[in-house]
Amino acid sequence: MNKNAEILKKAISSSLDIIEQDREREIISRRFGLTGHKETLEQIGETLSITRERVRQLEKAILIRLQISAEEDEIPELAAADKILVRNLIETGRIAKISALADKVYGRKATPSERAGIYFIATFSNNLTVVEENDRYYAAVGVAEYGSSLDIRERVDEIVNVIKANKKPMTIDELDSKLDYAHPDYIIAMASISKLISTLNGMWGLAKWPSVNPRNIRDKIFVILENKKESMHFSDIAKEIAESNFKRKNVTVQAIHNELIKDDRFVLIGRGIYALSSWGYKKGTISDIIKSILAKSDKPLSREEIVKQVLKVRKVKETTILLNLQNKTLFKKVDKNSYTLA
């Protein structure tokens, strides 16, 4: 056990010792998940044969008692535990998701009970403040000196609103130019506790935007192509996904190919090569492309000009284009080297 873990363990143990009644200790342990499994008010009430409201009242009274004990320095090792948590929080932007803070403090992936222990201490510590988890925020701990739970939530909401107003993902530097923070790291810390925000490849956006939070294979393909800004073979797209920062990246080449075919965002422009339709590419055969080019022209075009324009939107051999030009039902040769629509 490392030094941080030992100090935190003693602080949690001595905090529980302040609670005199076994039933009350059990309520706190189960509510916070100090043994690894967090329980609801209903679950605890059913086990102890008391109402949900009674469990809530007891929990509140116990935490007030612990807060008073903390203020009067009656909990051994709490000051040392506070010091560890505050130091780690300042290094990560003054606030952090409980999972991230616990991993940093323990120097490894923290267990559920270890995360619960840190959150438990923060709940009644005078030097820390907690943000309860709900639909908008992850459970988080912050340095009390820099704001209350309400202050933190308001700052997080401000970041969300800036991103919403921008209507597309932003870099931290772009966010920094719109917000009043002493350091960009504080913006990252605040944004990280929002469930409405996601980040990918240095860009921050709304969690519902596929560009920063791709939820399926098609979205991941889109992100890869958009970041590359060039057409790619479907097998290369599969390799890029496998090497990416996506949460789930175990996909087969065949699955990639199948999704590329189904989605209108992707256009086949060569043998197995795809591009984004937003780049100006349109679906269709080589003959369709030639027809479109000739339809836009107010005069016949030379064979060389047709080839040149087709190659801008398709990666095919020149001979393939010339073979399609021989279709007399679609194209008419007006002289030795020029064509128009039939």
C-alpha cells in the first residue's frame, strides 16, 4: 500500500469511528459504497426496516456531525488526507471527476470503494466541495477555496453554452478566448465534469455531436475521413479506427465496407476508395459524372478536359473514363476530339 492509500484509509476509518451507532455506520458505508457497492435510500430502508425518508434524515444528520468533527480537528489523519486531495486537485485544474482524482491519488486504476472513500471524505471536509452526479454532471470533487458546488455547476454550464453558440467543436485555446479563466487547464477541468460535453483529438464539443463522440461505426468513419481531409481506402479506414482514441475500436474491415455503402455521407470515388459528400463529391457511375460535366457546359468539351474534370472527383484510370465516353446512347462525338450529350 502506498503512502497516499495508507493515509486515506486511516482517515476514512477514523471518520467512521466518530459515528457511534452501528446502524448509522452501516447506513453511511452502504450509501457511499465504502465496501464497493453504493445502495439507494430504498434498498437500505428495506434492509433496516425503516422508511426511505428516515434513511435520508439519518444520513444528513451523520454528515453534519462529521462536518462539525472535521471543523474541530477531531478526526485523525483527515488533515493529511485533505492535503493529499487538495494538492492533486490543484495539479489537475482545481476540480476533477471522482474517478480521475482517485486514479491520480492512487497512481493506478482506483477501485469503486477507493473512489467512494475519497468522495466520502470530500463530503464533510472544510477544504473540499463536491458536485453530485446527475444527468448533467459527473460526480466530482473541487477545492472549496475556488467555489461552491453551485459556482462549479454555473461555470460548467457557461462552457456548455459557449460551445452551443459556436455550433461546432472548439479547441481549448478557442474556448479560452471566450471565457475568463486564469489558465486553460481550469477550462479542461470544468468541461471534463460535464456529461453534455465530449472531447476527441483536442476538440471539445457537445456529447451529441458525432465529431467528438462517435457512437457507431459510421460516425467513426466520418471522424477519420474528416480529420484526414482526404479520400481513403476502406481497409485503411479500418486501420485508422483500430489505432484511434475511440472507446470501442474493434471493428472488421468488412463491417467498415458495409457501413460505407449504406451511408450517404460517404461516396465511392475509386476502387474501394471513399470520400465525404460534404467535400463536393456526388454518388454515381463514371457515366453519370461525365453526363453531369457535359450538362453544365455550354459547349462540347474535349476528351482531355472531360478526363481532367472526372479525375477531380473520381480516382479511376484514364482508360476507364475513355471507355465510358464510347457509350453512343449517352454521349455524342461532335468532331475528332470533342463530346457533348447525345
